[in-house]
Amino acid sequence: MIQQTLAAARTYCVLLTTLLAALPALPAAAEPATDCQAEQRLEAVLASPHRSEANRARDVYRHPAATLRFFDVEPQMSVVEIWPGGGGWYTEVLAPYLKGCGKYFAASFDPDSEVPFYRLNAEKFAQKLAADPEHYSEVKLMVLQPPDQMVIAAPGSVDRVLTFRNVHNWMKAGHAEKVFAAMYRALKPGGILGVVEHRAAPDTVQDIRAESGYVSEAHVLQLATQAGFKLMDRSEINDNPKDDREHPAGVWTLPPSLRLGDEGREYYLAIGESDRMTLKFIK
């Protein structure tokens, strides 16, 4: 009886093996897409509750998704943001977008500066980073303080350098040429510089100190070209035809500064944030 049972079992195993061999091969399991490859990564960051309500409310003016796509910023890249300011508006987007995939360098103010504005904003920015390690633990903090501290990354090491509304500040201090040269040095050959800046009217004779906060596209092109860059493209992503640039306190008359307080507040809110150029240069 035992021998018959064993023989039957052997027969069953042979039949089962034959049947399994005849089945079509199953397709190999697809490799799961990494977070760095997800197409919706930027949208997820922009919708994340780690961003302040005030900052998210400004997306309608600053168009972060369209702007970063225009600058061809990918999660695996090394990116330097110049002077993110104390509030770090774009830091809230770029740092988590690049975290775990690429590298985000924040070329901020000198915390030991003798200028109170720089020192206080450097401290405010550092506190912002420390308060949210989940999103900012990989931020590489650099110092850009012309004319002495000009290294924003190792020479030829980064894919993108981005600056938002800063050119007029460098012009006012007389350091614009030096900063453009520093940005050029940091980029890899073929790397891209993205510039967003308050735009003066096309026929404006440029005030070399940009006291109004507005800068002509022609002047930014001149600064970039002198540093070695070539213009790749320009976009109207951040334009605002309502902005006639004729304001008592310059660009700071408009939101978010609203420097005149309640005077004309509703009028300036209706205009919105400034008209801005969006330029893409290549090294």
C-alpha cells in the first residue's frame, strides 16, 4: 500500500511539473518609480502643508511650478539659490523638491555681517531651517556677501543657479558684476542661470543703483553677457501688464511690501505684485 501511495505521489509531481512548464512566463515585475522620478513631485511639494499660508497665497503671482519648469530644474540636480532672504520663499519649494535626490545650496547672508539687515535675516533664515528638519535637514548653507565672500559652490560644480528679485539689490550696493561672475564660476559648463527680476519699462534709462527696484532687461543682459553667459530664452510667466511702474515708493509700493500702509492699499492690491522678467542663460 505504501509503495502504491509513493508511486501515485511521484506521478502527481511529474504531472504538476509538466503543467507548470507549459504555462506562459509571467512578465517581470516592473521597477517601482523612485520618488525622484515622480512627475507629480513638484505639485506635491507646492501643495504640502509645510509651506506657510501666506507663501502659498503668493503662488498666483510668483508661478513657482511654471518658473522652475522653464529653468529646467530636475530633482536630481545640484541647485544654488542666491539670497533666499530671511523668509526663504523659494526655499520652501526647492529644498524638499531636491531633498534625497539632488542638492540644494542656499547662498545666504553673512550671520556675522556688520550690517544689521544682513545679520538679522541670516539669523531668521537659519532659524527657519532648524525649525523644520524634515524638509530642510539637507540644505547646504553658504554665504554670499560681496565683495569679500563670493564662493557660492565649488567652481564648475552645480547644474543650476537661481536668483529671484535680487539684481536690484546688488546694483544698489555696486556689486552686481561680481555676483554674476560668482554665479558663472559655480556653474558646470552647460549649466543654467535663471533670473527673475522686477522689470523696468523697455525705454527706461537705467539708474545704475536701481533705486526704484526696477531693472531693464537690457541691463540684466549686459551683466550676464559680461560674465560670460549666453541668453537661452525668455518667458512672460511672471509678467504683470497692470504694473505701470509709476509708484511713490518704487516696487515696494506694491504687495507684498505695501510700504505706504493703508494709503492706496486696495488700489495696489488690485495691481498685484510687480511685472517681472524671467530670463534663462547658459554657461
